[in-house]
Amino acid sequence: MKKTLLLLAGLALATTAANAQDITPATPKTDVKVRDNGTVKTTTKTGKTNVGAALDNTKDAAGNVASKTGSAVKRGAKKTGRVVKKGANKTSNAVRGGAQKTSSAAKEGTNKLEEKTE
């Protein structure tokens, strides 16, 4: 329960920080390199800032944790279901065996009484 609450709190913080970030794209950076042979190479970089990339990575990691947690819960439920079913089968077998013993004991008792009355 505590892990789930911590996970939800972390997700809330990550989404709040992501929403507070400026939506306008980062200003493109242009690098100009002059090669030895005199040609010019121009490269333009646009994209996320380090903070934006870190937030995306955090969201992805939180999603992975949530997925793993869901799988673990599902697996645990299956195990619990199997254990309950096995216990129910054992109980029904024990009850059935006890009923057979009781009925056979009752039959023996009636047979002895019949023998005595004859």
C-alpha cells in the first residue's frame, strides 16, 4: 500500500513539473564548421532540454514500475486462487472421507444389532 502511494505521488510530481514546463520548442542551435578543404558544414540542433528529457525518462520509468506492479498483483492473485482451490479440494476430500467412515461405522452398528436380535 505504501509503495503504491509513493508511486502515485511520484507520478503526480512528474506530471506537474512536465505541465509547468514551457511548451514552446527550444531555440534551435546552429553550429557552423569550416572544413580543411574550405567547405562549410552547418548543423542545426533542436529538441528537448536536459530537464525535459529527464522528465520524459521519469515518466517512462514510472510507467514501467506501474506495469510491473500490476503484473505482480495479478500473479499474486493467481497464486492465492490456486491455494484456495487446493485447500477447498482437500477439505471436500476430508469431508467425503469422514462421511464414508461414519456411514460404514453406522452400517456395522446396525449389522451387529440385527445379529443380536436374531
